[in-house]
Amino acid sequence: MNFLKKIFSGKASRHATPKDIRARFEHLAQPAVHLRLAPETAAGFSKLGGLPLLPPDAVWPEWQGKPLSFLAQIDLAEINACVPSFLPKGGCLYFFYDQEQSTWGFDPKDAGSWRVLHTTAPRQSLAQRPAPAGLNKDYIYNEKLIAPHRINILSAADAINEQKEFSDEKEFIDDARNFDSYCEYRDSLFEKLPPHQMLGHASSIQHAEMDLECQLAANGIYVGNAEGYQDPRVETLKAGAADWKLLLQLDSDDDIGWMWGDVGRIYFWIRKQDAARADFNNVWMILQCG
């Protein structure tokens, strides 16, 4: 048995190296956009936190009588120049979420507590919108200008364990040493920066089957416990889980003032066919934390 085969079977006497990980798992990697702090000289549009630059006719979204907190504005042309994808080639996206973080996305009734707006309005028509009355100042976050950086992101380790067709890969990461090496290599792609990301594989904290969770919750099934997955509608709906793709992942970030649950992340997901129509009305959000 050669050395690499020993590594991949979990029988090597040392940790697998980054080179080993790449060789073994590159077929599972997907292109993604890591949203990094923009250079100080940059005069870009995309940012996290702060206040949005909105068209004059845009309405600041509300939920249950209160304005949502603003999270991000993204230039889609920049994203597509970095990683071509199923997203519209141009325009801007704006992300909002319940300022009190009272929803986690496992209840169909959570719909409306987040919003994603899309505009193709000319850039010169956009103006900074002041915070509306009712938005607590604690939820007007610090601004961070961002720039896109392409990475090839591997599946989260738990996603591999949940996929029946990846038996060899599961055997590999069943070895604790290889599992640690895999996670260390995956984390290194973010270069010690918060894993704010668009597209590609999500960096899950609790479980990787967020696509199925979105599919079920968006179709009226409560998935906050195991009982929801026993609903007779699940078998029919399950196939549609593959349509859901990661739109945006936002990490807890002290610089911005974000703390999602207990050092968690929030994930916005969209169906590919909706994105192709530039329809962002049915985006689903999930919050996960440890």
C-alpha cells in the first residue's frame, strides 16, 4: 500500500497535509466568493453594516411593525466578475434581518423577518437612506467596505457524512486526525478572516442539510424538531432541496457588531430558478450557532 493510500484510508501515522486534502477532495470543491475587507484605497459599493444606498422609491422593509436591520449591500457585477454564477449579472442586492434576532428559519411563520431587495436602478440615483424610526441604534451596525475574493470551498465535514455516495471520503474523515486536518485546511481558505461568503458550500455550524430545511420550511413544514421531518409531505418535497443554493453567509463579526445567537452565522438561501428570474422574494434564512 503506497503512502497516499495509507493517508486516505486513515491509517497514516501523521496528519494529512493540505496537499493531501486537496488531492482527495478537490472534486467536491465549489467556487465561492469570500467577502474580505476592501483595501483602504478602494471606493467600492459593496459593504457590510452601515446604512444602505437605496433608490428613492425603495421601501425600507418592516416586520411586525418594526423596521428590519440592514446587513449588507452587494454589487452583483463585482460578484459575477469574481465567480460567474446563477445570479443576475448586474444590479445590487440588499439584505435585511429582524433587529431582535427572534427568528431562526425553522418555522414557516418566520417568513418576512428577513428580506432581500434587488434593484437595477442607476448607481447615480442611489442615496444613503437614514435609519427609520423604530430601528434601535444598537442594530445600526458598523460599516465594513468589502471586496470579492475567489476561493474554491470544500464541503463542510458534516455534509460529507450526510452524503451516501461519498463512502470513501467518509472513511477518510472518520479518522480523527484526518478530520482535524480537513477542517484546518478548509478554515485556512479564509486566511483567519470572518467567513462572510457568497455562493459555494456553506460553513455549517449545526448541520449541513440547510437546503432541505429551506425547502421544507418554505413549503409550510415546521422543522424545529424531528417531528417535522416525519411529515408525509417530506418525501414529495425532498427532491426540490437541490434547487436551493447558498446566496450569502454572514459570520459573527466584532468589527461590525454582529453576534448571531452564540457566535453563530446566518445563511440566506435561494432557489436557482428564482435567482435566474431575479426574483428574491422567496429567499429563506437560517441562523445556526453552537
